[in-house]
Amino acid sequence: MMNTVIKTACALAVLAATSTGVMAQSVDVKVIGTITPTACKPTLTGGGTIDYGVIPPASLKKDSLNQLNIKSLDFAITCDAPAKVALKAINGRPNTAVGKGDEGKGGAAHLPDGIGSDVAEYVVGLGLDGNKKIGGYAIAMTDVSADGKTVEHGYRGLNPGAKWLKYSKTYFYAHVPVISSWFKPGTDEPIAFTNLAGKLNVQAYINKTSELDLSKPVKLDGLTTLELHYL
């Protein structure tokens, strides 16, 4: 069952008019307000940009994929009152991942052979260079705490009756669309929190250079949107 924490706001405006005659006096009373859920705001350091800088073509392999280092940003969610929330990842560069098989309904492909799974086992793309796939990247969160306390990670599918599955990290992509949330250790329901903090980890890899035109700059252009959902 979906529950939403609701705050109400009500403002009272009183307007009056004066007259020098003996006309009846009147005032208007307006009752206004807005019903909204608890407000939570996600933030990322570095403007949300993972920058691999300038990569010399000579450092890349011609006939195999090229895995880059893991890079991290600080991630936080701040709420004005305790709230249960989840994140849903949206792949902004669909069908561009160099992966094992096609991207599924979850918007991600399986990690290709030869690329380590230090971050995650599903990957999304870095855009296209002409009609060639540039590469891909894995993304996940670690070292997460809610209101200063360690939490467990999990995700579930979007279909009715889907159950939360626990993992060692906050994964955002799977073979089906999922939402990701956090749990008090030993429990099966997402935890309500005011402040959540963690590390957002990304590891990119570049296609074999025989597949790319390196006579001109090739720009890595990955994009994931993390959408906040109230539970």
C-alpha cells in the first residue's frame, strides 16, 4: 500500500474597505492552501558530473574493451520531515550500451565480457559516435547512512505485488524497471529518514578503438536521471 506523509498549509487573508458614508461595511475572507507531501531534495556534488577528462587514444586497446577507473560523487537526500522514498533511474542514452545482449525493459544491458563487476552487473551507454556505440558504465551507491545510521539496500520491480530484494549496494538498473530504497537492518520495509548520505560510484568503459573513429574527438556522453519517488 502506498502511503504519503502529508503536510497542510492554510493562509487567511482579510481584506477591508472603508467609506465616509453610512453604507454597510464588509470584509472578504479567503481561505487558501496547498496539500503537498513532505518535501525531499536529492543532491550530488560536482554538479552531478563524472569527468574522465582527456583520454589519449594511445592508452586504449584496439581489439578489446577498455575499462576506466571508478569515480565517485557524494550523494544526499534531505527531507523537511521523516519520509520513505525511493529512487528510479532513467537511462538518458538508451540503446547505446556496449553490453552482453540488448538493453532490456529496465533500460540496461548485462555487463560485457572482459569488464569487471566492481560497481554493478548491469550497464547503460555513453552515447553514439556517428552510429557506433562509444562504451558504457555501471552505477551504484555504497556507504549509505540514514540519519547517521547504517542501512541495508534493496530494490523491487514496479509491478503490483513486487517484493523488495536486498543487496549489498544500492543498484539502480536491472533487467526490468526497478525502484531502489533503504532499510533498517533486519527489516523488509523502507525506512523513513530526514537525511540520507552515501557514495555514488560510476565505472565507465570504452569500446575497442577499432570500432571508433579516433581521427576526431570522441565525447563520452552518458546520462542517468535519478527520479525521487515518495512511498
